[in-house]
Amino acid sequence: MSKWDKLLTRIMELSNDLRFDELKKVLESYGYVVKQPHGGSSHYVFRKAGCSPITIPKHEPIKKSYVLLVKDVVEREEKSNEDA
């Protein structure tokens, strides 16, 4: 199993030890663009045309609710890849 597959498996299982950089890597691979926070904020906004923006704070470890948002993106993207 590749590193990418292992990472996606950890996301799908809602792992408690995911890092911000791992979620960022996944979202960017699906076409999301990250906008860095202003004024000392730790919240990064990921945007993609036609999709709702996703805001994730850069804290370690990432809370399960934010991993769930990324899991929904992965499921949606995988489904659209199967349909294509």
C-alpha cells in the first residue's frame, strides 16, 4: 500500500493523529487552493470553484470534526472519479 493510500485510509477511519500538513496535501491534490490567515489567526481557508470553502485551524492534532470535512471531500472526489 502506498503512502497516499495509507493517508487516505487514515482519513476515512477518522484517525486522531492526523496533522494539518497531511490534510492540506489531500485538499490541494483535489484542486483546493489554500488562503493563509491574516492578523495572527490560525485558521486556513481552502477554496475550490463550485464547492463550499473549508476552514481548518492549524493546531496539532487536528480535531475529528475537521477530519470529517476532509473525509467528505475525499468521498465526493472518489465518487466523481468513478463516474467519469
